[in-house]
Amino acid sequence: MEALIRPEFGLMFWTITCFVLLVLLLSKTAWGPLMQAVNERERAIKHDRHTAETARAEAEKIKSELETRLTELKAEIRSRMDEARVSAEKEKDILIEEARKSAAIIVESSRREIEAQKLEAARDLRNKVAELSVMAAERIMMKQLDHRANTDLASKYLAELEKERPDLKMEC
Amino acid sequence: MGLKEILEHHIVDHVWARFTLGTHVFPVSKHLLMLGIASLILLVVFPLLIRSRSAALAPFRSIIEIIVLFIRDEVVVPNLGHKGAAYIGYFSTLFFLILILNLLGLVPYGASATGNLAVTTGLALTTFVLINFAGIKEQGLVGYFAHLVPKGVPVWLYPLLFPIELIGLVTKAFALCIRLFANMIAGHIVILSFISFIFIFGSLSVAVGFAVAPISVGLVLFTLLLELFVAFLQAYVFVFLTAIFTGAAMHPH
């Protein structure tokens, strides 16, 4: 059993030689290519992730931009609508006011016309009544004045006239 | 045949041949064969798996990738910092070599090379070299040794603490070596003991032996599963502690 705890120098030598050679050879043949492949893959993954992250950031930026634009548009639409409503209100008021004014004018003018026509009609009526009464009076007068009275009146008027205008006095 | 012989047969290395080179003797043994098999798997199967583009092998590729990434993200980088990326090859190789050596011990006719003190000492020595290499490379030779003693220690304690810290350097590596060795050997010893129970009780009476057999086999299966877990765990622990020590050598705080 002493052989168990008595290291054999020869085997130790072989072990070290073997191991050192293995390290040198495997670094070239096995671990080198393996690490290269792994590093390449890791780089590719990193690159992919980077690309994906930038794409996502881009997308988020665009999204936020769109959202802000959307809210801006909404606000604009609302303000435009409000404006339009206010102006329409104003327009309506103006129209109603104008309509009211023109209606008042029409009412006023027609009343004036009616008044004028009424006056005209009254004047007409009065004239006609006056004429008719004059004519009726004339007729009545014509009927009442007889010939004698007319000659008395005529001679009276003639005498008055001769007194006023002696030059016209006829010699009788 | 006693338990001692059985244990020796199963746990201790079988040396098949020795050849001498100068004054040193180099054995060709079962654990060396396991080391060779593990190296072959690592050198041939891993590069093929990693380079292959076939869908059928994709799961294996993913497993290797997941483990290497775990070592990079959870073990190396937190301890060594971002300069540690250069050491990923070392830590990955260390992990997979220990793991495959551990697992080969669970394969029939296999043996745990990591249950051999020589192998674990070899691994611990490379770790020791790595710790000091990384520390000196990061802080410079003078800075490294100046920072061996933690900050805030009174000056008069330096003569006492400096040797302690120097010993600590060695102890870290030594602990690594012993930990892996003991963990791998313990499972095998427990399994062999459980199997031996059958024959120990069987020597009392055959009936008792048969009665004990199912219990023993059940316990052996449980221990085998535990060993499977320990195989992964110890590989991870070895790598993790190496990373912590290396990180501590690189960034003294």
C-alpha cells in the first residue's frame, strides 16, 4: 500500500508533459474556435438587441409624436368648432336684428302710407262734400231768386257801380 | 486474498514496463494509458465536436460550450478579471482532463488516474506554476513578492508573515493535489469495501453472504452514483480553487 502514497516521478513527468501539451494544442484546436464562435454569436446577439432597441425607441418616438400631433389636431378642431359656433351665433343675431329692423321699417312705412291715404281720402271727401253742397246751394238759390228780385238787385248793383265809376255812367 | 491485496490491485497503478532515460525511470503503466486515452479524447474528439456542423452532434457541442462558458463567466472572469480571458484555455483543458480522467475510473477495466498521487501532484505543480506566473506577470517580480503579505499588517510582523505566506503558496497547491487524490481514491475504497462485505459475511456462512449481497450491491450502486457526482464536482473544485488562487495572486487585496 505504500505505493499509493509514493508518487512516481515518471508518471508525474508524463502528467505535466501531457497536460502542458494538451493546453497548448487544445487552445489552438478546440477552445480557440469555440470561443471565437461564441464571441461572434454574442456580438451578433448584442448587435441584434441594439438594433431592436433603437427600432423600438424610434417607434416610440414616432408614436409619441403622432400622439402629440393628434392631441394638437383635436385641440385645433375643438377651437375651430368653437370659433365657428361663436361666429354662427353672431351671424344669427345680426340676421335676426336686421330682419327685425327691416320689418319695423316696413311696418313704419306702411303705417305712414295708410295715414297719408287716409288724409287724402278725407280731403277728397271734404272737397266733394263742399262741391256738392255748393252745387246744391246753387240750385236752391237759383230756385229761390225770382226775376224781380234779380232786377232790383241788378239795378241796385248798377247804381252802386255808377257811383263808384262816374265815367261809365250812361246818360239816360 | 485479503482486502489489502484487492485494494492494491484496484487502486494502485500497474506498471507494465519501465525504460530509463539517463538517471530517471519512466514507467509505462495503466494510469499512463488512461492519461493517453483522455488526451486522445481531448485531442481528437473535442476539436471534431467543436468544428462539426452536423445536427446530430449539436447537443455534445452545446454541452462543451455550456461548460466552457460556465468556466469563463462563473470561474475565470469573476476571479481573474477580464485579463483572465487569456487563461480560459488552461482552465477548460484542466477541467475536461480531470473530468475525463475521473470518468475513466468509472468505466469497467478503467482506472482513476486522478487517484494517483503522481498525477494529482503533476496537475498541482502546473497550477503552482500558473499561480506564480500569473501573479508575477500581473504585478512584476518585486510587486508580487511585496504583496504576498496582506496590506494593513504591522511592519514588525513581516518577518513572521512572509515565510508563512511563502509556505501558504505551496500549501495551496499541495491541498489541491491531496484533495483530488483523496476524493477519487475514497470512492473506490468504499465501493471495494462494500463488495468485500459480501465475501466477509460469506465466510461466516454462505446464506449470510447471499443475504448481505443485495444490500451491498445497492450501496455500491449508490456510491457509484455518488462517484459520478464527485467526478464532476472535484473537477469543478480543482478548477475553481485554481482560479481563486490565481486571481488572488493577480489582484492582492
